[in-house]
Amino acid sequence: MQDFELIDISIPITSKTACFPGDTPFSKEVTVSLDNGSCFNLTKLTMSPHVGTHADAPVHIVGSLSGDDSTAGALPLKPFIGPCLVLNLAPMKKEITVDQVQGILERMEKFPERILFKTAKELRHEIFEDNYACLSVDLVKYLASRGVKLIGIDTPSVDQVNSKSLSAHHELIEAGMSWLENLDLTLVAEGYYFLVAAPLKFMELEASPVRAILIKHFGSY
């Protein structure tokens, strides 16, 4: 008898999926088709690796793509797989600070190594929302000091849309932390889950799409 539930927290990727302003949206081209007499279908896709639910790599904002030690394919897998806490802050469309979460987290018996922030009650995947929640530098520092290995958020970026300094990105890299962006947590209740969201082994890219899944156990693990 099944004693767990799978919850898909990934954004669907279609030609209508919104992406960051100036980025490359998803598109496809049919190269071989059953409709044209072939025995199979083949397609070619074009998109930024930041479309939909994804993990950034350090080389997104530091270093050079000519190497492969800080690309998406070189990201450690352990932060993306394991127990996590979903923290419900919805609705929120501002910077998340330490004061907003410290009281909740400090009361927990064990500090979680992975935290996903739910900031929206509903998402419109076909519209880019430029007013969204993001991470404060102090929050990243605080969570890093408590042993958090991964932060996830249901917004397009851990920084504000017009940020030039990308301070949250830099602080995450400085702390050796991993992060997920563009999660869909609208149907997820606050609580503990098991996260599976491994990035693909793209050795020449600065980010990777992920199929992020939460596993809710009805027993203990």
C-alpha cells in the first residue's frame, strides 16, 4: 500500500511560459514527423535554461563558461535531494528578512537543511510578474550560519527584477549554498517533505531546468 504522495512543484514549460525580460522563451521545431510519413517524431528545442523551474550555477554571475567546474553540470546533487521544509509566507511581494522567519525556525526541534519559501497563493505561468518576493542578504547569511544547504523560492529570481548587484545571488555563492527558482508551491501546505530536484548534467551552461518533486510521507522517515 502506498504510504507517500508525490507533489509536482515544477512550472509547466510551453511556448506561452513567461520568462525573464530579455531572456529566450521556449520554442520548438518539428524536424521529423509521423504526420509526414516517418516512423517516429523528432523535435528541436530552443530556450534559456532559466525558463520554468530551475537551478542556477555559480557561473551564472561569476567566472567563465569556458570552464566546467562551476557550471550546472558540476553542481553537487546532495543539496537538491533530501528532507526540506516548506515555509508559507503567502501572500508576500517584498524582500524576505530574518525577522520574518527566525521565530518560526528557532522553535523547531531540528533546523532544516533545505527551505522552500511559498510566497504566492496563485501563479500565472504565462505572465511575468515583476513584483515578487526575493531574499535579503541578511536572510541568506542567517540561514547559512544555521547549516541550510539549499533555498528555494516560487519567484523568477532570488533578487529583485531590476537588481544590478545581484547581492542575494552573490551571497548564496559566497556561502556555498544552492538555490531553486520558479517553484510552484500553490498546492503545497506548510510542513516537512522530501525534495527531489536534481539539475541536469549540462557541463557548459550556467543553469539547468529541474523537475522538482516533493514527497509527502504518511509515516516517519
